[in-house]
Amino acid sequence: MTRSPAASIVIPTRGRPDYLDVTLASIAPQAHRAGAEVIVVSDGGDPATAAVAARHQARVITLPRPAGANAARNEAVRAASGDPIVFIDDDVDAPPGWLDALLVGVAAAPDHDVFGGPIRARLEGGGPRACGRESAPITTLDLGSEDRDVTLVWSANLAIRRRALDEIGRFDETISIRGDEEDWQRRYAARGGRVRYVADAGLDHRRSAADATIRKLAVSAYGHGRASRRYDVRKGTAPAFSAELRTLLGCAWHIVRRRCANGIVLAAQAAGRVQETLAERRTERRALARHDRLAPPAPGADDFLSGTSGHVFGLKPTTQAIVTDAFCDAVSLARWQPWALRRAARAWPRRSVLVLGIERTDMPNLLASTRSELLRSHHDVRFASTAAADRGKFENLNLLLEANPAQGHDWLVVVDDDVELPAGFLDAFIFLAERFGLRLAQPAHRRRSHAAFEITRRRATSVVRETAFVEIGPVFAFSAVTFDVLLPFPPLRVGWGLDTHWSAVAQEHGWPIGVIDATPVRHGLRRIAASYDRQAAVAEAREFLAGRPYTAAREAQRTLAAHRSWR
């Protein structure tokens, strides 16, 4: 009979084979001696990662699309055979005896289910000059030299008994960078669980000399600052803006007074938190402005409708839209965004993409140029279209799906025949959707474009926004994980209200959805709703949404998070 491993050591990683090599070189020999298995989860797939894991005889699980550390941990838990399951990061170096000490600590506390040990910062090459009064610029943990109960430990050095994972459930895949492991531990503690600190089970959290520069540490700290603020908001513990600003000013004064280069990294993290706070306030102001503009819906009103036509017409609105689009384009060019994004997108793994289009043949349309642009992608694109005839949009889409099943493809993209796509659209769109883990996505509308929901209009300051809503046109995309739930489409003609239902379904399944500002499209070759009866479309939506969950229009206008860079 095959014995179960003494433990399962799980290492989520994404595109860092050099770091992973050092981690496995320190971990694999200890695991072999202890009879433990080592599982590397490659988040998004990377041949170099697989090669490093194979060299150290580690098992590899590949997530075909980047989904985040918590998704990687969940996948590993399903595949692991050992107990406890030990989670570490891909940038640690464990000294001899680390695993033995951790397993001894687990065995010594049978009434505890969660364990962690010290995490020491190691900046190779010395790192930036520090005065000694501030914390290290990367995650550490030092809770003393004795084993004891604690509130939290960190995922760079974390062990959990399987019984606790079975009881508490999965890690929340909607949380990334900061708070990912903390959220699970707080749910565990809420049920009376206990966390044990094992003082002898310490390891090093490292940065190579190339990554221990002020610039790289500061860039990373800025992103962590924004993520930590988002998690604090989620918990309801976020400080006021004045407190965040005082922290930033204090960091600036510390740099000057102590001549402390490490203070620059801490200031970058504080700046990230301030920037995220400002983004929250802008979102709140926009929401209040919309609230003032739109009267509250009456009882029984159609709250799935945006309340606006979304058309841009008249000299003044058209001029404003043209000027705003020009400004957005100038910001993008000044940041060198189109060229940098194209390079990153072309280096992204090749995907299989099914594109479906409906064409009105009784008037001019842009479907031929749309098809040409999509087929220029480096992805494997299958394009299928049909004439609209006398059928509705989603009736036609289901006919196309019968002849061209979505299963086996990584993405399903639906395009209207009156949309203008930017050059290199699909490569950049798929790259950004996967880079930020979106399951439903749409490109932003240019300002001179039809867009009934303001949330879908382009923002100059972001590349991707996580939102509470994705529209059914003119371009929308589903990742493969949604196919079994959302396909085939409901047999609707127009489909108004369907997108609000999708948004509710996405929330129920924990799927991130969003609008991609870096790939804006123009929609509006012809007047919207010219080919069907508006009252009939609304009546169809009422009937479809009756008894189904959906996101009301006011909620649909929310931006949950805005990302200014994909790096």
C-alpha cells in the first residue's frame, strides 16, 4: 500500500524561474528526506518554470491562464496528497532543518490547524541604505524565539492541516497581492481556530541584487500599497485620507532627516495607499454625481436600464468627445503605452479564440475590417459569422455556437458589425484580460462612441478597471471557465438586461470582470436600436429578468479597482 506523503509543499509561481530554482534547491532535499511531496503551481504556464521544477523532481500543475496566488493554492489543495499542506513563496531560501522544525511544531500542537514560522528579509547586494528605524522593504515576520499562539502568520511560511481547509473552504480568488492568506485565516479564527508560531521553523525571504535596487523595490511597494488599501477597505478598517497623507509626509520627512534610502521604498508604499484613496474618492464623487443626475427609480421601475441613450450628437457634445479622445490618446502616447503594450502582448502565450459576429446585410457595416484586424492576431483565431436575417442577436449566436462549439477554446469573443477596432486589438485585449484575471471583459468605448452605461467609457488614467458590470456589446469576451455556466445563450432577440444578469452570476461565482481602457473601440456607425422596437426590447428584458438575479443599473456603474499599469 502506498504511503501518503508526510506533507505537501506548495509553491505558487508566475514567470520567475531563477527565484524558483533557489527555492527548490533549498526545499527539495529536505522534502525528500522527510517523505514530503513538492508541488509547483505555474500560474499562467511557463516552459522555463516547468524545466526548473523537473530538474528538482517537483510535481508541476499548470494554470493555463494567470489567476493569482489564491487560485494556484486552491488548485494545489485539490491535487495534494499530504497533510499538512505547507505553502511557501517562490522567492524564499529555507535553511537545513526548516521543514523538520515545522513538522515537529505541527505534531506538538494537535489542537491547532494553522502554523507559521519566522520570515527574514535577505536583500542580496545589500539593498538600499537603511537607518534601522524602519521595517524591511519586503515581507518579514519575527514574533520571538519561543513557540506561541498568534493572530496571523504569512503565506511565505505557512502550514495548514487539511481538516481546516475542508472546514473553512477555499482561499478567496478575488483577493490578490495583499490580504490573500489573511482573509482565510480570519475566517478560520472566526470559527474558533488557533494559529501557532513555530520559532525554529524560519526561512529567508530574498531579493536578488538586480531586484534589490531602490527603483524596483519602490515600484513593487507602490503596487503593494494600493493592494493593501483595497484590502483594508474590504475589511472596513481603512484609515481616513488624512491619516494616509500623514503617513506619506512622515515617510518623506524620515528620508530627509535620516538620509535613509530605504525610506523611499516605504514612501512609495504610502504613496500607493494615498493614490488608491484618491481613486476611491473619485469613484464616490462620480457615483454621487450620477445619483444627483438620475431620479430614483419608482417602485417596479425598470432598474436594469441605464436611464440614458448614450448617443453623442450635437456640435458641443461631439466636440467635447473628440477633444477628450485626443487627450486620452496623447496620454497613452506620452506613456509609450501602445508600443510597450504591443511587445508585452506579442510575448504572451498563444491562445485559442473563437470569434462570433452577426452581420446586417441590408446596410453598410464594418464586419469585414473587424475580421481582418482580428485575424492579424498572433493567437489562433477562428472567426464565424452569419447574416442577421429575421432572427434576434442571441438566436443567431446560438446557431453559430451549434456549428462552432466554444469548448476547446480559451476565449469566446462576440463582435457587432458596426465597431471600429484599434490596431493590434486582440493581442493587447487578451493579454490584459488574462494579466488581471478577468473572466468576462469588454474594451472601453471611446468618448465619441455610443455607450449607454457611463462605466464603459474610456478613462485616460487606467489600462484596466475591475467593474461590477460588462455590457453585451459591441464587443464582449468570455473566458473558458465561464462556458459551462453561461453557454448557450438564452434564446433572446435583443438581449437587454442579459448583461446585468451576467454581472450577478459573475459575482456569485467570484469571477472578476472588467473594462479594458487600453484597447478602446468606437461604436456607432449607425443609430442604436434602429433595427428593433425599443418597447419590445424592454418587455423582453422584464420577462427574462423576472425571478433571475441581476445587477441594478446604479450598482452596475461602480468601478471596483483601477489599474494604471500591467507591469
